[in-house]
Amino acid sequence: MVRKLLIAGNWKMNGLLAEGADLAKGIAGEVKKMGKLPCEFLVCPPFTLLTTVKKSLRGAKVALGAQDCHFADKGAHTGDISPAMLKDIGCQYVILGHSERRANHGETSELINVKAQSAYRNELKAIICVGETLNERDAGRAVEVCTKQILDSVPESATYQNTVIAYEPVWAIGTGKVPTTKDVAEIHAAIRKTLARKLGKSNANRMRILYGGSVKPSNAAELLSLDDVDGALIGGASLKVEDFIGIAKNACKC
């Protein structure tokens, strides 16, 4: 089963207006130079930059995504953003269940499941994140933890068309530490097996599973060449045009 690689940038809480515009224009310019693209591109800036980034990406084949959403379309939810609002300003994707949301905001897999269902209703593709902590890995529970998060976070209505999974070992995010290719392959294979059990083999075989956690140009080709790795969710390296594009070029051989 051929799954087109997705190179996604999670800008997290970084960038003021001018910085966001410059970064988006730089990425757009490089993507335009590539001509026929062997992979898909996505950037997920902070809420305050979504409109600016959308304008700066004009003419480039780069999708726009957000970093979170509420499960309601509107209402008394001060400080939250609805999936309907994201769709309205041009988003195609939304990241849900990132480990920083799970840890810092107490988000449960059950809440992420409900958010994903709301994203689907508003024609957004959900990037559902899973991953284990260092203590969980050291205890030999990495597969167990990620499997449980998949079962609880991914809705029954998920399909390869509306959902992308991102495996991000919590201990590798922003630390420079990267699991071995054997470790990554093991988790991704377990995730696909779990998706097949939950959603059916056809859906599981077509659904993209991204790897995230200290991805950079120097290790992208090795990580993204693994059978069940279908792209990358990139944090820090997505804030530099040369690194973000370098990851794509090295991984996609473009």
C-alpha cells in the first residue's frame, strides 16, 4: 500500500505576525521550486497566525492546520477555538492530543476522541497524537501505552481520509534524543495493527502514521524510510525554512 508522505510542521507557541509571514513565505517559495511534489506539506501555526500564514502560502501546495480545537461549534467557552471557526478561515487539519496538551492541560484520550468527532463534522482532518513517557518506556510499557491511547482516542468513525496518527515519544520531543529505528518500527507496526483491529484492515493500511520527536534533516531519510512511517510531525525544525524543507528533501528524495 503506497501512502504519500506528509511533512507537517507544528510551530507550537512561536512567532509574531512578521515572523510568521516570513517563515510561511520562505516555505512557500521553496515548495514552489520543487514542481511536482513527492510528498504533501502542512504547517500548523498558532491561532493568531492562521490568517497571516494562509495569505503568505498563497499559490503554494501547502495545507494549513491548527494546533487544537474545542469539541463545540460555538458557546460559552472563553479562550477556546471551535472547529467550525478553523474551517471558516481555511484550515484543513487540526492537531489533537499532542503530549503537551495531555500533560499541561490534562486532556484525556476520551476528550480527544470527542474533539476528533467534532473535527470530522466540520470537514477537518484530525492528526491524533500518541506517545509514551520515558518512565513508561523504561518500564517496558511503550507499546501498551500507545495501543491504549489509539483505542481510546481514535473515534469509530475515523477513516484514512479524515485521520492521521502521529507517534511522538514524549521523551524525544525537543530533547535531541531519538529512539532507534527498531523502536520506531515496533511502535508504528503496533499502531497499525491496533487500527486494523479497531477500524478494519483496509482503513488501517491506508491511514498515515507520522513520526515526531527531534526529527531533523540528518535523520529524516532513515526514519521515514521505515515501512509504517508515512511522514513526520516536526516541531523545532519546522521554524527554520532550510531545516523543514531539508527534512522533506532528504526523506522524499526530492
